[in-house]
Amino acid sequence: MRLTRTLVLASALTIFFAVASPVYGHAFGQRYDLPIPLSYFLIGAAATVALSFVVIGMFVQKGRESFTYPSLNLLDVPLLGAVLTSGVAAVVVRAISVAMLLLLLLTGFLGTNRPIDNLSPTFIWIIWWVGMGYVAALLGNVWIFLNPWKITFEWFQRISGQSEDEEDAPFRYPEGLDVWPALLLLFLFAWSENVFTGAFRPFTLSVMVALYSIITWVGMAAFGKHTWLRHGEAFTVLFGLFSRFSPTEVRVVDRGVCRRCDSECSLESECVDCYDCYERADTGSRELNLRPLAVGLAVKQRISVAMAAFVILTLATVSFDGFQDTETWASWRADLLTITTTDVVDTLGLAIAPLLFASVYVLFCWAVKLMSGDSGDFSSLASAFVFSLVPIALAYNIAHFVTLLLIQGQLIIPLASDPFGLGWDIFGSADYNINLTIISAKAVWFISLAAIVLGHVISVYLAHVTSLRFADRAPNALRGQIPMLALMVLYTVSSLWIIGQPIVN
């Protein structure tokens, strides 16, 4: 307890003396003056996260080999269950998803190349990219059922009479590759978003979508549908990761199904969120459960180094996206532009960000090992804690993108009537004007503040649960949580500092 009080006090003093200037929140046609200096918000947020550590430590003191939680099978709810298992509804939804992919390709290739007048940039970068992340985290892994590449591949298999058994795939997926292909594709996607300005031009965007489609279809054909989706399809891996935070899960109660699964679900105590097994299981063995938020990140499971790197990349890239809007980055960038080009500077920044985050994370995990006296393998310890970072990434996503989704996302209304930018007015909404007052800068700031603090408190809880699992091999497991708490405080302060920087247009 003395160590905790010392850490809280030291963090507060460091933040107070390091940051003492007022700041303006997200600017989009209006300016919001914070009622108190930003440093006070940072101190309060850091103290809240630190206090949560004390409270959680008092009430969560017992480690368990298996993490249990209450759940409700939604398929057993009469009316809702009928809707969720309806074959007609599934066919309609899947057809709409594939039609949407085709429409986005056509609008990019055949429509106007002005991004603001073409459906594809707004839908892909705002509605789908930002919106699907929110849906995955706050509702569940809808993407696994809507993925148009998966759907079209399944259609092709059925039409051509090909076997849908993963064991009949022409190649075995190399075990050492793990999710590294998905990580590489996610980095390239982040590079397109943050560096490559051509990615917002409709024609170029459709070329990118077409190339990604080919990569995904070839990967599924070569290694098997679920094998490639689990390892190589970046968005299936990403949205699946986010959905571990969500209040829903799929579960297979007949473990005999898992014997035919090439994932590691057969090695776990329960088959949760394995969609390979879920598809092959009969109706009576399937569950679609309602569960408490974030518990999917606390379930004991094997986390590879590649998956740990994927989580860190996710957190680092979205943080860098926000950092690009700060005056600090603008100043550094201006200095570097005297010796190189814009694309090189931005690419270096995007590449360095995950390396920096990984270095900081590994450093704090090493401190956990030293302070806890853990005698086990360091890589397993570091990987075990990495899922506690997911709520931080989600919180920052909400804080950073809420304005984009609510304001610029309104462009989807006029574009629905004129997707190609050819002067159509199909639904009578082509003349819709964006409402800039739909959310105020003040609301954005306090939503961001609440999301980041709550996300970090949840991360502290997850880190605590993980620490308890190492108690049998670490004599000072509880003391070893202090470095992880310090890391959460550091992430809290840095996230709020980035969000709070003035954005002046």
C-alpha cells in the first residue's frame, strides 16, 4: 500500500510540473476553453486510475485457473432466437454485404475521382473503418458474419463443388507465420490512412480494395478459409480482438467438434469465439451469449508473440494518428522536412511508434518480472499482459474518432442518393448539409475524458486478474503489479495529452 501511495504522488507531481498550460479541445468550427488547465485533468485522471488499482486489489484477491462469468444464451430467447437463427435473414444480410463491396468497387472505378463527391472514401474510411470498430467492441463480432470476402469465397466453394474442409486445403499454413501476415497488412492499411494521400482518391482506393480482395481470396484458397481469416485477414483479426471486449460471444458446448479444428481451441478449457467450430457445430451445440463487458479479454488463453505485437501495433498506430494533429509533431515534422520528404517523415513516424510502444511495454513487463520474483519464461509473462492494453486502444479509438464519425460521417446521407457523384438524387437526400452542431467541442472533450479514464481502469482490472494467475510461480505477484499500474498511468496521461492538444483550422 505504501508503494501505491508513493507511485500516485510521484505521478501527480511529475504531471503537474511537466504540463501547466491551458489547451483547446477538438476544433471543428468552434473553440472550447477547458474550465481548468489540462494539467489538472491529467492529475485527476492519473489519480483515478491509480485509485482503481487499490480498490480492485481489495476486492479481487483470488486467482482461478479458469475465469468464470455469468452469461445468457440469446438463442434461447424465443423471438430473438428465431430472428438470429433465421436462414432468410442471413441470406439477405450476406447478399447486402457482397453488393456493398461491388458497389464500392464500381463507384471508385466508374464514379467521380473527387473524394467528397464519391461514396467509397466516406464509406470505407469513416462508416466502415471507424464504425465497424465501434460495433465490434460495443456489440460483438458482426464482421465475421458480414465479411464479403468470406461470403463470396463460400459461394464459390459451393458453386464449384469444392470441399469446405480445412484439411483439404492445398497447403498447410506455416506455424511460424502465426498472425504476422495480418500484422503486416494492418501496418500497410495504417500507412495508407496516415501517410499515403492517394488512398483517399476513389480510383486508387478501389484498386487497393481489389488487391486486398485478391490477397484474401488467394490466402483462403491456399490455406483454408478459417486458417487464413485467423492469421492473414487483418480486419478479421482486428475486429475479433475488439470483440473480446464486447458483451457477446459465440460458444460451442460439444467439445467433440473441436477435434476437427486446427486452431488452439481444443487445447483450451472452453470453446469460445472459435468461428470454425461454431460453423460446423449443430444448432443444439451453439450458443450466442450475452456476457459482462471486457471479460473476453480476461479468459485464460495462449497469446503468441505475434498476437502481442499485433495488439501493440493497434494501440501505437491509432495513437500516432492522433499525435499527428499536435503542434509538437508539426514542429518536429517541419524540422525533418528540411532534409527529406513528407512521405518519408510520416512513414518513419508510423514505423517508430510501434517500436517505441513495444520497447516501453517490454521495459515495464521486465520490471513486473523483477518485482514479482517471477521465475518463469519472460515472453509468456509479457504476452499474458498484452490483452490488458486492448481497452486502452478502444478508448482512444472512441476519443479520437467520435468527431469524425458523427460529423464527417453525415456525408453518407447525400452520397447515398448520388454514390457515383454524377448528379443523381435517388433518395432525395443529395442536397443534405452537414450539421456541425450535432455534437459540441465540450461534449467531445468530456466523452474523450470519460472513455480514456474508464478504458484504463478496465485495463488495470485485467492486468490484476492476469497477475493473480502468476501468483503460484511469483512469490510477490501483487507487488509486481506496480510497474503495470505505472504503465497504465503513463498511457492515461499521454492519451489525454494528445486528445487535449489544440487543433486549429
